[in-house]
Amino acid sequence: MAVAAAVVLVTGVALALLWAPEDADQGPSQRIFYLHVPIALTAYACFGWGAWKALRLLWTGDQRYDLESYTAVHMGTIFGTLTLVTGSIWARTSWGVWWSWGERQLVLFLILFLFYAAYFMLRFSLPDGPGRARISAVYALFGVVLIPISFLAIRLAENFIHPVVFTRDGPQMSGDMFFTFCVSLAGMLLLAGTLYLNELAGKRLDLRLRDLRESLELG
Amino acid sequence: MTYARDVAALARKDLLLELRARETLPAMLLFVLATLVAFRFALPADASERASVGLLWVAILFTALLGITRAFIPEREQHVLDGLVLAPVDRSAIWLGKVVATLAFLAAAEVVALPAFGLFFEQVTWSTVAAVALADVGICAVGAILAAMAAAGRARELLFPVLFLPLSVPILVGGVGAAVGDDPARYLAFLALYDGVFAILAWASFEYVVTE
């Protein structure tokens, strides 16, 4: 999976830089779109996956979902931060400012960043155990509900200067652009999946090591 | 019916405690007045009237934070929660009782804050009053469950505002929009939507927060 992620991601970047047609309005800076938007969508996917695992935890009471939910939220926060960084760079090249409150997605990610940073504070403040797993899970569920609600709120509050690419009539871009976009998105998702599995394996190993050490000390 | 009786009994317990000890409500009242006075001096003299509406919402939000932070700390410290969890009531009734009690405190603080705002700044419109009423429900519904989460951790008082503020951004948008926007009904409907969605989520998930 790691190899596949690397191959698809490199292909995506190569396509974005060399093959996709140049945007008539924005010129070469528009090419960051092929990184920025797939990263943002991947972050949503991670948060959604984390909330799904949180729901499974509350539903079944199986403790192994706790680590899976936590790792997914962790990945989502990393990709969310990257979204803020790439979005900020794009705003600088397109509009000449590092930050614009007019850009809906960026504002949403800022709120989400604050929310999920609080998730980590909450998690590290609670004593280890099933209680922590359940409370973290409930908070993660609040997160996925907050995403559409905040989106609606920002839409209500904003002046609309962000270019809207996906409308109800389907994506507003040429076939070549859309293909490049899909390759980048697949690469990002594969990358997130690889990181998720690695991180999960690492955390499980840590836990197992701790258990073994504890039983050694007791024995 | 027993569910409603349980909720009423739990809310009555909090209100009685407050009547005897008088800890939370006087603090909230003084805080909201002091905040409004502080804001008067934070605004430059030529600031637009509309800016003060935003400050009213920040004052309300912070006052609510002050009141709700304390909601579950005595329960944890004096082990009241253990008794409540063992009591033969639905656990969501504990949440609903807390929502009713904090709502009463917040409403009492606002009965003073809104006329004071009218006196110090500008007249309060009916759409603002409606927005405040709707926002209170959402603030208390989300606040009660987050306060229970925060009280379970080590940081407690510190943690609650950090948990709550990101979730309160939509409330601010709805509240300020209803006061200064062209179409208040849209923003009021949005606040009602927020209340409904988060109240259901909090009601359904509260059990998992307090179960040991």
C-alpha cells in the first residue's frame, strides 16, 4: 500500500504540474488546487472514519475501536493543518493575502482545527481506560456534526469570493483537469490510509510493550 | 411521565442548592455587567453601532461559560454523580435536568443583561430577544454535556471553554446575523436547527459520558 500511495501520488503531482491545462484566470498558481482540495477531502474522510469508529465503540463497547478512532482523528488533524497551510499559500498567490475570512473552506478548517485540538486536550486530560474511550468517542461524534453545521454557518455569514468549483451541475472543469484531480485525490487517500495503518500498528505495539513490561514488573 | 418527574426533581435540586448557597447566579450577573462596561471602553468612540451587537453576544457566551463550567464540578468532587448514575433514572434525565437548571441561571442573567445593554448601547430588537432565547437552548444543551466531559478530566475548569468555544461559533453567527442581517428569520431558523441537532446528539450520547 505504501508503494501504491507513493506511485499514485507522484503521478498525481506530475500530472498536475506538467500535463493539466493551465487555468485561464489564475495561471500556474491554480495548480496547487490539485494538492489543496484532495488534502482537504482526505481530512474530511479521516474525521468521518474516526467518527464511524467512535460510533462502533459506543455501539459495541469493543475497546479496540478507541485506538482506531483516535488514530483516524490524529491523521485528520494533520491533513487539516496541511489544508490550512496550502490554502494560505494559494490565498497569498491568488489574492495577495495570507488569510482571507472570505474563504469558506479555510475558515471551516480553522474551526475544525480548534475543535480537534481540543479533542487532544480532552483525551490527554482524562485517566486511561474505558471512560476515556467513551468520552473521546462522544466528542468525535460532535465533530462530524459540527462540520456541516459550521459549513452552513459560514455560508450564512460570508461574502462569497471563494471560487466554487463543484456545483450542483457537476464539477466545473475540463476532463483533463478532473482526471488529474482524481489521481491526486486517490494518491492522498492512499497516503492517509498508509499513515493510518502504520500509526495504528505502532500504537498497538506500544500498548503491547507496556502490558508486557507491567506483567514483567509484577512477575 | 416519570421521566419528566425525574428531570424536574434533578433541576429542582440544582436550583435549591443555588438558592441556599448563592454562588453561581450573583457571579454571572456581576460578570455580565462588568463585561458590558469593559466593552464600552474597548470600543473606540466612532465605532459603528453594529459592533456593539457582536459584543453583546460575546458577553452572553462568556457569561454562559462562567455558569456552566461549575455545573458538574461539585457533582464530581462530592461524588454526587456516582449516586445519580446508580439512581433508577434514565441517565439522559441527568443531562436534561442540568440543561433546565443552567438555562434558568442564564435566562436570569440575561433578564438583567439585555436591559443593561439597551441602556448602555442601543435598543434591543425583538429578533435579538428571539435569537437569545434560541441560542440559550443550544448553549445549555451543548454546554451541559461538555461540562460533564471536562469535569471527568484533570484540567476541569480550564478544559471546558476550550471544548466549548469551537462549537459555539455557529451560535454566534446565528445570533449576530439575526440582529444585523437583512433576513432575521433565516438566522433564527438556523439557530433552531442547531438546537435540534445538538440536543438530540447530546441527549443520546450523555449516557456514555457518565457511565463508569
